[in-house]
Amino acid sequence: MGSDSPERGARGPQDSRPAAPKTSHDASRTARIEDVHEIARAMPHVTVEYGSLGNPVYQVGGKSFVFFRNPRPDAVDPETGERYDDVMVFWVPSEADKLALVQDRTTPFFTTPHFDGHLSVLLRGSHLGRLTRQELAEIIEDAWLSRASRRRAAAWLEAQRLGRTAASGQAGSHRASGP
């Protein structure tokens, strides 16, 4: 299912890609649902489709990278049996990335047997606050990179690198020169 994403090696658990430039948002604050929409829409070449219940599906090049899932029988409250109505799906670059996220008890990510063999993780909206906005941004950026074409992924990564270089150059231009 996820084998059509040749960009998979671009980022991994030991992330060496350039950090996204600082925004006007406090990156360390608790993530919110609005952030999912804002960050996903801000990625280049994104289109938004809508599922049968009006749930947004964010795509790049016709490939979904983040979507809000309809309630399904595989994701239910263990006490009540009620289907979760707030599950989001995020693509990941590799099975190793998926396992790192779902096996780490400090993260809110999970999976279900329905997603065995699928390069994605699930997250309940009600648990989104366990992430910072920056952590959420990295998850969404990874999702986008795992689904974007090689050309688009490379262009975005280069723009991030150049943006970071330009920002550090501007910071240095305010230093006093010479004795």
C-alpha cells in the first residue's frame, strides 16, 4: 500500500533534515486540531478532498498524507465499545518509523490490525495535546515528504535549508563589526 512512495529515505527516526523555519506560532505550545489543518494546508502542492462524512483528506500529487478518519469498528473505546470519532491518519516514511512511534509509550500514536502493512499511524484528536505544535509539524512534514514526488520533496527540503541559512545570515548581520 505504501510502496509507491519513493521518497521514504528522506527522513527517519534519527532526523537529519533541516528544521522547519520558526513561525509566528509558539512551537513549544500544545498542539491543537486547528494546527493539523494549518500545517497540512501550508505544505506545497496540497489539495483537500472530503470524505463521505465531510472529513478533510489532505493530499499531495493525488496521494493522501493526512486525513481525518470516519468512525470505524477497528478503533473503539475498550470500555464502552463506542467507535472513536476523532481518529486522524498520518503517513510515515517507513515501517521502522511507524514502529518507533507506536511502540514508544510516551507518544499518543497507535495502530490497529486494519493498518497492518500500511505505512501510517493513527492519533486521536483528544490526545493531540500530548504533542507540541513543533512535534506535530514534524509528523505532518514527514507525512507530506513520504507521499510527495521526489522532485517536490527535494525542492521543499532545499527551500527549508535555504530558509534556515538565510535566517542565520540575517541574525549574524546585526553583529558589530571589527574593533
